[in-house]
Amino acid sequence: MHIRMPKPGDGKAVYSAVQASINEWKPWLPFAQQEQSEVDVEKNSREAHCKFLKREDLRLLGFHKGSNQFIVSAGLHRIDWHVRKFKIGYWVDSRYAGKGYVTEAFDAIEKFAFEQLHANRIEIRCDAKNIKSRAVAEQLDYLLEGILRNDDYSVDRKELRDTCVYSKLRLLLEFNV
């Protein structure tokens, strides 16, 4: 997989993935609650490009090496440069789910965060009912630090939900713990 920052012109490929996957994402992703045009997605991609350059938010896009087909959006968010902590968020085009692309993207982004950005902490936060996201965190050996009860509303704002907080720390990696 080839992973890079968003660039102007990515909107068309990202829009196609959104359209193919929107129904699967609706229970979990706030942006999936509203209609988006290809123009809206292109605008969002350009904004993500600017935020990346300013190091405010580091969205990354994953493309298949052979076909250059867009597959996954992932990145480092809620950045605290002083502490050097990041939250990894992601979504995958549902046509490519379950084929190891998310794991491949996470491995590369995690390596980038620890080796290039000198991260001390990486978090994965997800709705406790989102079994697929929890499975990704556990498969990647993130430690479940706790579950924040009634931490947020569901994306449809109908019920309070619990949030799972998973993490991986530089200190533990250095000591192979």
C-alpha cells in the first residue's frame, strides 16, 4: 500500500469510497450522517491537505500499490505536540474491508508516529458497541486502558454511549513490554 497526505484532486476517489460505504459507516461516523457531494469531499480533501502542511491534523490516504485504487483514510488526530500524543482514526472503503489493508495502514502510520514524530502515546478511541474497531485495536496489540461510561452520544444523538480507550506507548515499545 502507498500512503500519503491528501492532495487536491483526491476528492473523486474518496467520494467513490464514501458512496460505496456510507450505509456501513452510519452507526459510527458523524460525517456519514449527512449527504456530501463530490465537490464537498474535494473541498474537505483540500482542507485536510492544508491542515497536514500546518501539522494541525495528519490525515493520510492509502492506495493500492498496483492499481493506485484508493482504499483507506487514516491519520493522526487530536494532536498534542507538547506531550507528543496522537489519536489514530480510520475508515476503509467497505469494498476492501477484511483484506488486511487497515492493519497495513495502521502499521505504517504507527511506525511514522513513533519513529518520525517521536510519539510518546498513540490512542484509538471507539464506541464500545463498534466491534470491528475494537477488533482492530486488539489485533494491533493496543491496550484497553478503560471504558468511559456515558462518554458521548451515538452519532444519531439518540442514546448515550460508552467509549473504549486503547493505547500504545513509546516507553513500552522501547522496553519490549
